[in-house]
Amino acid sequence: MSFRSIAVIALAVTAVLRTPALAEEAKRPDKVSFYFAAHEDDWQLFMNPSAFKDVVNGAVKTVFVHVTAGDAGLGIGWGGRKHPFYLARENGAESAIRFMADANAAPAERIAAPMSFNGHSIYRVSYRNTVSYFLRVPDGHPSGDGYFDTGFESLKRLSSGENGMLRAVDGSTVYHGWNDLVKTVRAIVDHERGRAAQVQLNVAELDTRINPNDHSDHLMTAKAALDAVKDLSCVRKVYYVDYASSRLPENLDAQQRDMESSVFAVTLAGVQALDHRTSWHHYDKSYVGRNYFRVRNAAGRCDGTMTEMASARRR
């Protein structure tokens, strides 16, 4: 990318993004914050320290929805190691979430089990004031074309209709069309938000002027989340710059950078614990210290919406 292109991105980002970037508001006891990640290290690199702040004191509940297995075409394969790669990546994400939740406390009980949403079995983990979901659909390759070993299935191809179905790599469920996936995401959001007055949705930026050349899975995950809540006026939407942030200057102060780097380090340690290699230097140099986003504030409150829905069901 040319210097001129970088300058254009920087100007566009400066016009719409806050710096230094912390997407949480003052402590909101009535707020549920959702972080939608295509892969199990995305929110750590692109949505932190916002996520850390939410877990510690910004929200009554923080929900992490990991959409793909992050399997890099391996499916449930082990890649010559001792454990399946997708489980190593999940362990990294879970380790990072527990690290944040236990920042000022001793470890607590972890509760993990599949739950059914819109007829689909989804692996759910709850820990303190956090919840994690792992939908485990195939990694779609940066291009969105998918991988040979997982049948060239991807979020992008499901969205376009090129794939009529999308199968979780572990065989736990099959999504029949894009709307089926979107309805499942909405069921998760409704279950976790309960009667909270405000929902915050944290997703990848879809505006290619601000976030060019991003991974297809990042964009499709954001699209699924946004499609799922399009009729909810109470959702505060935060759009993050992903890969393009590597070409922008660091904008976090020392404390914020420590928060981001520590969470990413714990993520990698969790992956290594299940015998898979990681890459600290590349990601630390490229993304840590940067947190760029723009915000679209909510127009209403969620509690009214829930009351209206309940009333409509009784009639």
C-alpha cells in the first residue's frame, strides 16, 4: 500500500474514530455488550482494551460470539499436533476471557455445555459476568472462497447463495441458508440481553474506505450480527478497524497497551497449551497498541422493546 493510500485511510479514520480508543461508556449496570469475532483472536487484537474494560466494569454482562472455528482449512484436524487446532484456538480465547474476568479475583466456576438456538446446537461457556459462544463454522479463507478440506464452505458463499448450507466443522449443526444463520444469531442476542436497557454490538468495520482489504470472515461476521439486530433501536453499534489498523499509528497509552498485549499474550499461551504454534512478534508489531473504531449510538431503549414483544405474545 502506498504512503498516499495510508494517509487517506488515516484521514478517514481520524474523521470518524475516537482516540485513544476505548469503546465502553461509563459503567452501565443495564448494559450487555456483545463482541462478534470471526476468529478466536480477533477481539483481542482489534477490539481491545474496549473488551477488557467492559468485562472489568463497563457492562453487567459481556458476550463473546466466535463464529468460525478459526481452523485454517483443517476442520477438526490436528495438523500433526496433539489436539485439534480449532480446540486450541478456543482454549486461547477462553483463557483470555478468564484472565480478564479474574483480574481482581480468584478463579471461579466455569460452566460449559451446548445450548439450542433456532434449532441449532451451539457450544456456550459462562464464566463470572462473561459468556462465550463457539459456532464452529468453517474458516472461509481471507478471500471468502473456503478451503478444499472443508468443502469450500464459507460465510461469504452462504451469504451469496453459492453454498446452500454451512456445516459446523464438528458436525454439531448445519445452517440452511443465510437467514437461518442470522435468526440463530438473533436468538443468541435475545437470550443474553434479557431485559437490559442497552445493548452494545461490537463488530468489524464494513466501510472499505476505513477498513480496506479485511478478511472475508471478519466482514461476513459483522454482516450477520448487524442483520440480526436491524430492527432493534436500542443497539449501540461500534465498528472496529481490523487488518488496516496495522498501517495506522499506535493510539493507546501505556496502560491501555499493557491491557491489550497481556490479553493477547494469554490467548497465545492458551493455544500453546494444546500443542499448537503461535506468532507473537508479527501480531504484536502489527496490531497491538492500536484500537480504532467509530460509534453509532442507539436511538431507543431495549426494555421497551421487550415489554412490547411480551405484550404482543399475550394478545
